[in-house]
Amino acid sequence: MTLGKDLIEEATAWRQQFHRHPELLFDVVHTAARVTDLLRSFGCDEVITGIGKTGVVAVVRGGNAPASRTIGIRADMDALPILEATGLPYASSVAGKMHACGHDGHMAILLGAVKHLAESRAFSGTLVAIFQPAEEGGAGAKIMSDDGLFDRFGIEEVYALHNMPGMEVGTFALSDGVLLAASDRFDLKIAGCGGHAARPHEAIDPIPVANHIVSALQTIVSRNVNPLDPAVLSVTSIHAGDAYNVIPSEVTLRGSVRTLSDVNRDNVEARVGALVTSIAEAFGASAELDYRRGYPPTINHATQARTLGDAATRVVGIPGVQRDAPPIMAAEDFSYMLQARPGAFIFMGNGMTAPLHHPMYDFNDDALPYGIALWISLMTENKIAPHPNSNLLPSREAAASPGS
């Protein structure tokens, strides 16, 4: 089975239209409306809006017996608050917002697969296509789950993909365990006693307290964490004072913590709390810590990872699928869906483009056919050629060169 050139050209046009009109978090009203219109035009059995605030869900029932499974596939819809610098003809028309993570491509891929499957119905079971808002910090996956997504539509397994710059177009990577980290953050206020810079002995200077705390926090990963179970702790912001001759009364810090295991997550949080409190007290200052847990780690289920890896192999062959990909310390709210149902998450090559969350990033349209073919392969269990002729896409060698 091969994908038609017309479908790929349509998907490319959808992707570039989404790119031109980015929206943030749950405020994806126009994006969701466009997705809804397209899904209805495809003849889906059901198209439901307003799941998880602004999420959209489409149901397509296969025409082959037996109808034995209900599979959910997620695409994220939101953009990022970044000023685009690509200068592309379809660059963002909204200053300070851009699709810098490729969610425009993820939507176009799932839409392409839904259109193909709604037309052919050449699969058994039911596809539930999930278009999710607020992946970028809003936990939209959790909000949709809490809104009854899985029970309402009878979803038994759930899958998602994410493009990956630096991976060759036409390749995939996944693992049968943890693939992405938990992401937590903290705000810290150190309160001392301000004074004149010429009379420091009359003050409690919070700045050296902050210096000691920052240094001590770096020892958590190097001395309190098993080196075979990675963690990252970064202090990313420090603010204090606004004059040359005044010792400030407080310092504020903020930072990020990434862990792959619950053991490390608990350990790091406890150590941060213990260190900031004891160090501040040793200097006669006080510390107020606000430590907030974010997305949990993204952990693939073994059976579903094998199923998704097999689907990718039917598209690009055995050499194109890495099944033992090492985890990375980024985070994904698809983790909440994997807590609700068994499933798997896979990386898809985007070529040697700018990195994610970068002003020069752009989703590589050459990757669209591979993503569309992946979801069709997952639903049909058929071998799918991602393009009908060798002229439609560049060779893998060409696709690996720097792209747009």
C-alpha cells in the first residue's frame, strides 16, 4: 500500500496553515475549529469538541471484522511564546508566538491518517483521534483524561509521536520503558536583613546565603543521586537588589529539576528542602521554598512499544527503527495518558534542523509522509510505503542535510 501524492500535498498545506496561525495553551480556539472542520469533511463517524476545554476528538470505525480494539492516537495543538526568526513564506503571523515544537506537523500527520482511514475503512476496530491543547506547560493531556476521554470513548491503548531534530528523516526511535523525564520546578525566597553596603555587620546579607545554596544544590546530583539513574537540577534565575550601596533584604531564585524515577524525584525534592532550610538558618536568614511537581516521566508499556515499533518497521524497515533509545531529560504531558492506559510514545526524525523551542526551528515537511504512514500502519497492520514514487521525497542522505 502506498500513500497518494495528493494526500501528502494536502497535509503539507494544513501544516503550513497551522504554522502561520499559532495559538497558546488552551487558547487554541481557531486551531481547534479548523481541525474540527477538516475532520467533519473527512466523514468521521463522530467529531466531538470541548473535551478538556478546547480538545477535539474524532471517531472512525473500521470496516473489517472483527471490531476488536479501540486505539487512541494523540496530536498536540498548541504553540510557544517565541518570536519566530525563520523568515519563511508561511512564518507566524502572530508576533511573539510560533510553532517551535512541531505541533503543527503532529496535527497534519494525524489529520492525514484520519482522512485516509475514514475513506478506506480498511482496518478492524476503532480509531479515536485526539487533538489536545496545552501540552506546553498546561497539562492538557491530564485535563482531557480527567474530562472522561478514555472512559467516554472506550480507549484501550493510546499512542503519540514527536518529531526529533538531529534524527534522520525516515527514522524512528523508542524504547519499552522510560523515554522522557519528570519535570519539576521550584521558587525560593531567601529573607535576610537589608542595610548599608558599608556596614555589612549590621545586616544579614541574603546574597552570600544564595551563593552557598546554589553551590550546595549542585551537590545533590553529584553526591546524593545514583549515577546510573540520571537527574538534572538547574538554578535558572537569581534576582536581588537594585543599588550599588544597599544590601538587599531578600533574594529570589528559581530552578528546574528533571528525574527519570520516582525514587530520584522524591530524593531530590527532599534534599532541596533540607539544604535550603539548613543553610539559610546557619546564616541567620530564612528560606521560603515553593517546590511544584510537573509532568511525570513518560514510560512506555512494553507490549505497546513493541506494537508501535512493529508499525514503524513496516514503514521504514528494520534499520530505520531504534528500539532501545536512551531516555532524554525533556518532559511530555503524554505521560498522563500513559498512566491512564497502556500505550507508547515514539520519536520521528526531523532531519538536521534547528532544535525544538528555537526561533529558527521549523517542522520538516519531508517527514509528514512517514508520520502519516506510521499511524495507518498501526491501525491496519499493513506495510505502508510513505510515498508513491522516489521523486516525492529526497533520499535519506539528502533529508539529513540542514533543512528549513
